[in-house]
Amino acid sequence: MSIFGNMFDFNRDGKTDIFELSMGLALLDELENDVAEDGNEGDDL
């Protein structure tokens, strides 16, 4: 099981492969950058 559970298990095989894990880490990095730049949590609507 990965740190994201099955959230990024795109092929629904019950395992998170390296591509799926990298997508999760990229999302976390993007969210962290958004918060650092604006001071909010992506409430840009």
C-alpha cells in the first residue's frame, strides 16, 4: 500500500505503481507551491 492508499490507483489493480505514485507526489508538490506562493490553499475561484 502506498502513502496515498488507492487514490491514485488508476488501473484499479490494488497496487500503486511508480507512475501512479509520481502523480500523487506531483500533486502534493503543486499544492505545496500554491500555498507557499499565495498563503492560501488554492481558493483562487
